[in-house]
Amino acid sequence: MFDGVINVYKEPGYTSHDVVAKMRGILKQKKIGHTGTLDPAAEGVLPVCLGKGTKLCDMLTDKTKTYEAVLLLGRETDTQDTTGETLSEALVSVTEEDVREAVLSFVGEYDQIPPMYSALKVDRKKLYELARAGKEVERQARSVTIHEISIRSIDLPRVTMSVTCSKGTYIRTLCYDIGRKLGCGGCMEHLTRTRVDRFEVKDSLTLAQIEALRDEDRLQEHIVPVDGMFSDYPALTVSEECDRLVHNGNQFYPSEDQPETYRTADMVRVYDSAGHFIGIYEYDGEKRWFKPRKIFLGGQ
């Protein structure tokens, strides 16, 4: 069984769930999950967690992401992208300077109202299910952060831009909000996710490429091992006396010969005396021991 994370290029037309289902068929293993939904029409980076790596799914979902989007001005749709039904159209009479000013005004934190066509739940029902039934419900605005927007080109009515943002940001809604600010409306015409944390689009693999690498017995070269996802954390190997504790996911006291630097780190990668990766621990300064944050060994 494969364990770790692989950088999949999700092609247009597939849902994120489709990618997981196809990966299960290619790898002949069930324990596979993705790290953040991409709309079927969108494409790009979709980190897929394998085996023990599935415990990373929630951690990767929270990571900063970068997208390249094409905003189409002058049109609003019920899905906030060009796959939906047109609700209104308007003449685009804004200038390039107007566009730049409006786009860049969204850098920083702003309150974004999630679209009806999304997987968020209201009263235990997914919004897109309500939308398909012709119902619209009130949604609470959520604070999101646009870390950076770079305008790639302006060829009105189209604007191509690169957006780096926090988790929970809907690029479709950002396009809609920019259109509203300009007074002519707007929707998203195309979306490519170019980066999720360390995973970049230039290194991603299509499903066909993954299948070919599997046949060549070279797929492991392209899978980031679970502990490799925490390479920024110091590595701490425990003594044999501590093996039983860490194998059971318990806290442990550092030995006298372990450098003080471990106690100043927020998190450490812990390995047993044989070098097997156990998980991520943090140091509790009050109790002077390491306590587990995420265990990856065995069935923990």
C-alpha cells in the first residue's frame, strides 16, 4: 500500500471525488482522500493523500492556495461562473484603471458570502442541493483573506489574474464581487489551481501519467512520504525505553542527552529507536514533556 501525498493534476470534467475513485482503481487501495474540492470545470493541483497520509487531509485543507482565474465582466449567473444560467448582462464600459483599482481593493481580509452552488450546509442540507431545487437561503458572510492578487492581463471584458488566498475562499464569489464593485457584474470563466502549500502545478501528474508510472514501478518516486510533509520540523529519535510510549501514542519526557533546541521548537517529528516515523509532537513547557499532536504509526 502507498502512504503519503501525491500531487494530482485534476483535469476539467472530473469532480474531486471522481479523482479519488479513479486513484483507488489505479493503486488498488481504498484508503485515499483529497485535500480540498475543486469544481468540475476547474483544473489544477489536487493533493491526494494515500494510506497513512489520509490523516493529513484536514491539515492540508487549511493551507494557503494560489489560483489563476479568468473573470468575465458584464455577466452574472446563478453559479457565479459561466457554467450557470445567465441572470443579467450589462455593457462593460469600465477602463483598465477602474478594473485594476477594483481588483486590488480586495487584497486583505474581507467578508465573503458563500455561493448557493457550494457544498456548505445550512440546516444539514448542502447549499447546492437547495439551489438545484430552486431555493435560495440566507448565508452568513465569512471572513477570508486575499493574500495577493496579481493581474496577468486585461482584455475587456476578460481579466486574467493570479490569486493567493486563505482556506474557504471562493474564487467564483471573488469574481462576482469584483463585478458588483465595478457596476457591470461579473462571473468566473476559467479556474486553474496552481499551488497548494508546497505542491505546484508544474510538478503535478495527470491520472494517465500516474497510471504509466505505476506500470513502470516508478510511482513511489513521486509520492511525498508522510514525514516529508513535516520536513521543516526538527527530527527527534527516542530511546528504546520510550518506544512503548510512542508506539501507544503517549507523551514522553525528553532524555538528558537530547539538545535543548528541541524544547524551543513548536513541533517536532518523532521517530522510534528503529527510525520508524511515529508522528508530530509538541513540547509542553509546564509539564516538561512531549505530547502527541498527530500520530501516524499503525492504527493510531
